[in-house]
Amino acid sequence: MNVVDRFIKYVKFDTESNTETLTTPSTPGQLVLAEELKKELIEIGLEDISLDGNGYLMATLPANSDKKIPTIGFVAHMDTSPDLTGKNVNPRIVKSYDGKDIILNKDLNIVLSPNDFPELLKFTDQDIIVTDGTTLLGADDKAGIAEIITAMKYLKDHPEIKHGKIRICFTPDEEIGAGADDFDVEKFGAEWAYTMDGGELGELEYENFNATGVKINIQGRSVHPGSAKNKMVNALIVANKLVSLIPANERPEHTSHYEGFFHLMGMSGSVDSASVSFIIRDHDKALFENRKKIMTDAVEYLQKLYPSSTISLEIKDQYYNMREKVEPVIQIVNYAFNAMQELGITPLVKPIRGGTDGARLSFMGLPCPNIFAGGLNFHGRYEYIPIPSLEKAVQVIVKIAELVAKG
């Protein structure tokens, strides 16, 4: 089975994660996929295969060299984003893309167009895997899984390529920020690893956002509007006032590159009570802390403005910029950079405007840069992946193993 066959097989498993279940993994479909992957790892001859109750699947490709070579790892996640359903994914291969609109779903008039997504034109004449317009595709991160397994099979079948011990792990619930919660770094036993969870061909990332989640609960005072003067405190008005205090030009839709943001995630409630949730992101630690202070100051201002209401603030850090942990061992980035160059791929070294399991793993003692998996437009119906990018990612994994063995 080649990498394309594997990928198409995996995306048909419904592994959408869920923030509400309070279980690990958060959905049973992730364990169903994990069991199937475990069978494949056994079939291709990997060793030390383990699948724990939380859905972490680990395995080993033993070293085939007598040299002392560092143990490295490759990691991908099994879940897909809850932003759009991952049930009944129906992938289709567009042969030799001609640069024109791709009709994803004629009945629903859903079109993947270079007018909306101009980067499509980079992949003219390539075969592209797309959705049927009703689901996401799941390249984030089933492409990474397919690439890792295919690379392990290739190395197993080509003993002339010398390599050290390689550990792989497929994790649950990355999309809801829980992918590293129960990752056993000591059991994994690698000196460093790579997440195969990036976007388009060539992406190589060892910087990411510092991230926090914010929840504000507002208890107002509901009074009949006919007799509300000097009595009512409308929680919805307070919530809107809070949003107005956050810099409007520092929202995601107005930022790029190293610029951080405040992102309003949700508002709900009534006159009596309301809740507001944000996420805060910034690459720079000092700017990150200042953004949290802006939020704290806004809430404190409202508490003084509405003394008869109760306004509570919860700020919970989610992950930090892995650069702090990766830069001291920058050679692990150089292995990936050099592997791409040797394969004729132009490395695109840039900061992640988000996070990966690797960010948290880096702070858990496993430095873990991120490498492209090849997909674009993640988390939505317009997601797609060029087949050459899938194949190149497999080659990068193999080449990294080869370069690490050479030292």
C-alpha cells in the first residue's frame, strides 16, 4: 500500500475530537483508527508496539547500524478538527489539475477556486486530493500518519539505508489542545522528534505562538424593563462593552507573520448572565504577558464600572513557544532543513501561527520541530492535498533518518 492508498483509507475513519466529553480520547472513533493502525504496524514488522487506554500508539523501527546513532521520533495525531464534520469523508483525486475551478459538489454549488485560493495555481499539472464539499478532508493530520507509516515501511524494505532506532507515536485529541496531555516522554525514549503536522510542501517550523484561553463570566441583574431604571444591569451589554475594550486592529483577520492577536471565540447569555471567551496568541513572551494584562485591566475596569454585577475572569495558559527549547539544539532543525535541500525542496522556515503537539512536547523534554504534511485549507470543506507533497514528505522522513545516521 502506497502513501496515497493509506491516506485515503485513513480519512474515511471518523475521528473528530470533542471538547465536551471529558474522556481521553475524546471520541471512540480515534481508538478504532488506532487499532487499525496497530495492525498495520505489526504487519510491516515494527517492534515494541503499544496502544494504551488513552489512545497513544507507539512503535519502534530498530536500528540497522552498529554505529551509535541518536534515537529520533516522528509524531502525528489521529483526530480531526471539530470545526467541520469528519464523518463520511469522501475524497476524490483530481488528475493533472488544470488551474481552473474544481467543482467539489455540483448539487450544493461548492467550488474550490483559485480566485478564492490562489495558491492552488502552485499545483497545476499535479494530482490533488479534494473533498466532496460536505466535510473536511482530514489531511490534518492523517497525511502525517500515512507519511510516517509509509516511510517506516520503506526503511524496513531497504536495509541498505542505514539508520538508528526510530520511534513513532500517533496521538489523540491534538485539535482540542490535549494531544500531549498523557504522552509518556520517558516511554517514547527519543532524544528528539518531529511532528509531521505542517501545511504545504517545504514548511519547517520551530517557533509557535504562546497561547492562553480566557473565559469571562458576567452576572448581571435582570429587572422588568418597565421598571429597570437604575436597577437593571444587562449582562449582554457588559459583554459587548468588554469586547469593545479589546484592540480591534489586533484581531486574527488583521494580523500575520509574527503579529499576535486577541480572538473572540464565543459569546452567549441573556440579560441576567453572559459569558465571553477569547484566545490570546503571541510569539513574543513579553507581548504575550502584556496581552493578558490588557484583558485583566479590561475586566477590572468593568468591575468598577458595574459594581453591582459580578464579573469573573479565568485565564489558562495552553502552550508556549517551542523556540526556547529547540534553539539550544538547533542541529535537529538543520537535519530537516538539509534533508529537504538534498531532495530539491525549498525549505520554508517560518513561525507557526498556532501550535502543535510538538510545542508542548518540547517543554516536556522532547524537542520537537514541525515538518510539512502537505495539506492546505485545513479544518474546512476546501481542504486539499497535492499527491506529490504527500510523497515528498515520505522522502523527507527517510532522508532525515539517513542524515542522522551519518552524523
